[in-house]
Amino acid sequence: MTRKLSSNGIWTGGTNKNMEKIDIDDLISWTDSAPVILRTKSVIDFSTDSRTVKKNDFFIALKGPNFDGHKFIGEAVDKGISGFAFEKNNEHISDVIKKVRENNLEISIIECRNSLSFLMDAARGYMSRYSPVSIGITGSVGKTTTKNFIASIFKKCGKTVYSKKSFNNEIGIPKTIFETDSDTEYFIAEIGMRAKGQIGELSSICNIKYGIITRIGPSHLEFFENVEEIAKSKIEISRVINKNKGMLLLNADDEYYHVLKKYSECKTISCGHGPGYKYNFSNISADENACYEFDLNLFKKKIIRLRSPIPGFHNIYNVMLAAAISYEIGIDIKIIKESIKETVPDDLRMEIVEINGKYVINDCYNANPVSFKSSIDTLKLISETKKSRSVAIVGDMFELGNKSDKFHEGLGEYLSANGINILIALGGKAKKTYSVFSDNKNNYNECYYFPDKDSLIKSLKDIIKKGDIVLIKGSRGNLMEDIINYI
């Protein structure tokens, strides 16, 4: 299978201090590649970025739509690498091979069909040497937060390796795998996708035994016919879990739960709001920052009362799923409770900060219709609790395909229906959101549209006031955090 690399998928490499040596012959066998020159016996670390490559790293020349790592192999050789892998028939390689031969450099050179496949197959082979408890989390929203809850729990129970930030693709997952060693007891992978087949392949590389699917929505819809097709692609994780005789936890309150259940190939456990599910929650309450407490139950029996440290009703599900899978694996419930309480959100994800008398909900990392509605619910609850004005600064949502206008218009309707006081829309796509909100506004609402960030920032001081609750959210490409820096 030939894989295409995303334009933002560069792994800087050179940080895998825990990686154990790989015999060069094993690497060639795992990747089904061909040796060109073999003058070293082992690999101690991998890198794919010539800017950060270190002496004795093994360099993998990746190709993407906007770059070709083969152009920088010579630069990596000058930095003292121990070897490199290149794609067959690449035009940039002949002079480098000649240089290595003429100077008798202590470098191993391996030829492969596809450099990204080489990286992933190397990770698969490396992972096969160890047997940690391997947990995979996928879904359209909530993956990173759920992963952080689980990592916080398992770190108290043994050596745990887990996906940092959002290293959930063909490069980030191998990077995480290379951090494991013979002492690793738990491996936790956040698994993302942009196309059919990716969830299954990445799950296989990680050898997933226990899985979670958080929530399904129109994320990356431009690559799929509809949301049901997204759900079918997410359930690919079940094939690997079935092979490993494991289990998959599902959010039974999700709109596409029955699709997931129908196409699952492994044992599933249903989790939701109601005693009919194996793990469920009840007796919900929220504080002034929209952080929820609830009872976690095993069918009708209360296990423990938990509190989400991260705002939003939707995070009840993330906490429940993290707690449930930990409990299934056998972690002490007191450790689960303590660890969840100590978990902090990643940067740009549902952080509440007070800035110059204004309360800002920083949820700038990314956006899709499902996550946007959850953030608006949180904005509404906090503003009502604090009896303050609600302000939504809304950026474009990307990768929604031919339904982009529909979803942006629906966002305007949702903001209006929930009584948000002020809408500030930014960008060409968000203009649809502004138009619908403007058509529905009354004397208690205000709305503003700005085509670019500079014009928005210049006007912001005249719109938001001390005491306002301000939600800032948009897809990653908007870099909405620039607005927070201004505030």
C-alpha cells in the first residue's frame, strides 16, 4: 500500500531516548527493503527532519505534497548520521551515494519502495518485540482529552508511553512507538484518520487490544461521502482488537452508535447516560465553570463519584470512557478518581482563563460542527451561571466538503437558538454563520463580521467588555489563539 504524507505531518525526530537498539538486519527484514551499503550494525534513533537530525541518527527521507526529504540527505550525512533510507529511483540520491562510497563513510544506506511505509513498518516491527497493554482511542472529537485522562491514570500504575500532543497520524504514532522499551507496561495511542483504511493500519501497527471510540461527527468530511462512512472507518480498530481477544468501549449515546455496533468485529461494551448500559452516569451537577460531577455506575450499582476538571457536559463522556476502560483492565478505582482529578487540558482545549476582567474559553485547537456545539453549550452555561454576557468569536470550520455552507449556517442557528448575546465571525466560511445569526437576532443580540484577523482585533476593544464570557474557537488553520494574545 502506497501512503501519502500530509503537508503538516513532519516529525522532527531525534528525541527517542528510550528507544532500544535495532539491528540493521532486523530493520531491513521488517521493512522488506534492500541494502545498498551496510557499514553500521544497528540503529539507535530515527529522524525525518534534517534541521534537527543528530549525529548517529538514522535518517528517513519522507516525501509529501510540499516537501521532499531526499533533497536534504546530503545535509544529514554532513551531520554524521549512521544511515538513511531513500525511495527507489529518487533523482536526488546518486550524488550522495557516490560521496559515501568515495569517502568510505561509516553509513548504511537502504533502498525502499515508499519511505513513509518504511517508517511505519519499522514501527510495526519494533512494537512486535514488546508486549505492553496497548490501548487505542479514536473518534471525531474527544480523542486527545480521553487519551490524557487514561495516560494520567496508567502513569500511576507502571511505565506508560502515550501519544504526546496530537501525534495521531502515520508519523506521530511511529514516533510514539519508538519511545517504548522492554520496561514499558502500558502503551496508549490516539489514532486519527483522513481516509479509509488508516484506522485499521495504525491500530495494527500499535497492536491494539483495548479501544475506545469517543464520538462520531463530520470531521474531515471532504474525504468521505457522509458521516456514516466516517463511523465505518473508525470501527476498523475492532479488527485488531478482535485478533487480540480484547474489547472496545463505545459511547452508546452517540448518534452513530448503532452503526459502530453493527460493524464491530470484536467484543463491545456500551457506555452512556442510563442504567441499561454497563457503564453509565447519573446524579449530574456542575460548578460555575461548567465542570461536572457525576456518579459512575456499573449497571445500577454506583462505583464512585467523579469530577471532570475540564469544562463541558461532553467531557462527562470522556471521563466515563477513560474510567471505564481503566476499571475493566483492573486499575484501582481510587487511583482512577485521583488521576482524573489531576488531569489538565492540553493547550488551546477548553481552557478557561481570566484576562483583564474577561473570562475566555480558549478552545482554539480545532473545530467541527459537533465540537462547536459542545463549546457553545459550555459558553451558555457559564454565562448564565455568572449572569454575564456571552460572546462567541467564531472562525471557519475546514474539511467539511460540499456541506460546508450547510454546517456553517447550522452553527448560526445553534448560536441563535441558545441565546448567545454576541457573535463575532471571522473568515469567508463563517460569513454564513454571521448571516443566519443576523437574520434571527433581536434587540438583545449583536453580531459582527470580519474578513480577516487584523480588522477583528482592531475592533475587539469596542465590542467585548469587562465581565463578558468569551468563547474563541475555529479550525486549526485560523490560528485563533492570536486573538487571545491580543486580549
